[in-house]
Amino acid sequence: MKLSVIGCGYLGAVHAAAMASIGHDVVGIDVDARKIESLSKGEAPFFEPGLQEILSDGIASGRLRFSTSMADAAGAQVHFIGVGTPQQKDGYAADLTYVNAAVDGLLPHLSPGDIVAGKSTVPVGTAARLAEVVEPTGATLVWNPEFLREGFAVQDTVAPDRLVAGVPDGAEGERAAAILRAVYHTAIANETPFIVTDYATAELVKVAANAFLATKISFINAMAEIAEVTGADVTQLADAIGHDARIGRRFLGAGIGFGGGCLPKDIRAFSARAEELGRGESVAFLREVDAINLRRRERAVQLVVEGLGGSVYGKRVAVLGAAFKPHSDDIRDSPALDAAVRLHGLGADVVVTDPAAIENARRVHPQLRYEQELDAALQGADAVLVVTEWDEYRRELTPEHAAALAGGRVVVDGRNCLDAGAWRAAGWEYSGMGRP
């Protein structure tokens, strides 16, 4: 099938390349000429495992191309909208500027029978409004939310755990669902569930999933706060309750909390939309979920300060991690960088290292010092703060090797990913999050 993908950021670029990899003819469109130039050369503009390979293959095969002209979307049977919905600068609500612009720009190039498939995360009610804009062209709007995990986005696009399609009522909706099934033929052949809903349910599925995951993370971090004043071990607590099949162990890793371009802004936008609908009390708990998450960043900094005797002024602190999670170079709302900036503000000589995200971090926070090599970052450090659980830190870095480079013996494990016993045995003053 011939597809267009409007918006070639993280979501759109991955979706375009993945659709080409399963045999579709895809054009990706974006107003950013530099990004389009990079993609057209087969160069991924951000780090995502597996993307470079399918991007290069798609360009070489002729099934994938990129353009800055919306006119090049004409003739596609399905048009995916994959632009960003950032948090508004003056509030919690989602900014729909890019979604609205993408749909408006696409309208002159739509033909009767086309499918416009929204993938962006939007407030409930957006699809119904946009459907009224699209319908006069003879095209049909569907809402097909994405459920990508950064670091696994290619896999999650080609072989997702579920597919959701919000469609209009009647024959028009049945036809649209059938076309989407054809788009995702590979996944459906591998028995991926394909769930057909109305618009509102499809929109809510994405934000509800993110709200639940954020709540689960903040729940265990709330337990970490209690553990810290009682002497309990939150890691053992999580293991114990995680054996209950109704709870499960995933997303019960206490630490410095969540970040990135989805969970923080999505739970805030959900809260704002619920307020607009007159049901703010229904998701009022999400405010506390957000607050708990932000408190854990401050707690990690506090542990470093305490470990260094009450002040970090003039002390060298090696911050291991800049990306908000491993296997990504995404620094949006990164707890790692937040902690680094807070320490810098307290007068510490902060040195940040990360396998993939240094250049992105440097552009946003040039006041920090950066070292690409882990050993260089550790050299002479009075304290070490682990904030992104890359394998390079949690598995490959030994306390003995770190001790040979660092000047001090203070390590704060912001992700509870180190072997506390091994680090203490090697002479380190180890502090975890919610661990005695």
C-alpha cells in the first residue's frame, strides 16, 4: 500500500521506516528541511536501536522517501499523523498546534476514500473535532494511537502487543478498520490483537495506559519514601508484592522516577482535560503521582549532599547518565539531567557522561561538563551518581575499577541497579533509593 507519514520526529520517522520494512511504499513529510535531508540520506537523526538499519534498507529499496512538501502525500491510501503534542508553555494542557496544522495542510491533497490515521497522543474529543474537518473531502478519520517504548520502538511498531483503531460508526468505520488491518498485515498474521473502538475510547487508551504506568512507578517510589524512614528495603518489598499476579513486578523499580517526552506531559494533559470536562476529581491522584515523581529527583540530590558531608560546593560529582532511560538519546524531562543541574546549582563540579545523549544534553545544558568516556568522568570524582541504568554502569562497571579512578568513595544509586553488597565490600559508601 502507499502510505504517507506526516511528521518525522521520533514517532513519525520510526513509523515510516517500519512500514517500509514490511513492504509498504512510504513517504515521510516534515517541515524541518535539515531533518528531511538527514533522513533522505538514510541517516537516523536520533538514537534508537534498529532504526538505522531499517531506515537505510528502506531508502535503498526505493520503498521509503522523505519530503518537505505536503503535496507528495497525494495518492497515498492512508495518511498517518505523527506530530508532537507538547505541553503548553503556560499550562498543563496539550498543545495541538502541530496536529491541527498537519491536518489543515493535508486537506487539499486528500481524495475520497483516503484514510487519515491519527497516531499522536491527544486529549479525548480531538478526533471527533478533526473528523468534521476531514469528512468534507470524502476521506475518513481514524485514531490509531501508538504505544512505543523508547529503546524498543522499532520492535513495538512492527510487532506491537496490541493495535487500537478508533473509527466512526457504520460501514465507513468497517471499511476504515479493514484498511488498517491491511496496513498492519504482518502483525495481525502474528496474532497481535486488533481492537476496534470509537474515537473517544481510542484516545483514552493511550493516556490511560501512560497514567497507569506513571501511577505504578510513583506508587513504589512513595513506598521508597516510607522505607527510608523505617529502615525497610523497597527492592525486597517490590519483589514480594510483585509475585502477586494481580500486581506484577514490572514498573515497580523504585528510583529517581520517570521522565521523557510522554509520561510527564501526558499525565498533566490528562488532568487538564479532565478538568475541562468537569471531572477533575476523577484523576486528581495524578497530581500526586507527578509530585512524588519530582520529589525523587530532589531526594537523589539530597543523598549526594549527605554523602559528601552536607555540602557539594567545590566537590566533583560524576553523573552517570543523561538520557531519561537507557537505549535512547532522548533528554526530554530527563531525571538524570535534572539532578545534574540541581547539583551544579549547589556549586558542585558536575561531570556528565552517557553513551548516546551527550550532544543533546550539551545543547540544552551547556553549563555542565561532559565526558564521552566513562573513565574520564570518574577520574578524581568525590561522588558518583548513577541516574540512567545503562548496561555500561549496572553490569560492566565494577566498584574496584571505579575506586581506582575516583577520589572519593561515595556512590548514590538513583536507579537501584547496582549490587549494593559488592560496592560496600569494595569500600564505597553506597546509598540507594528506599534501601537501608
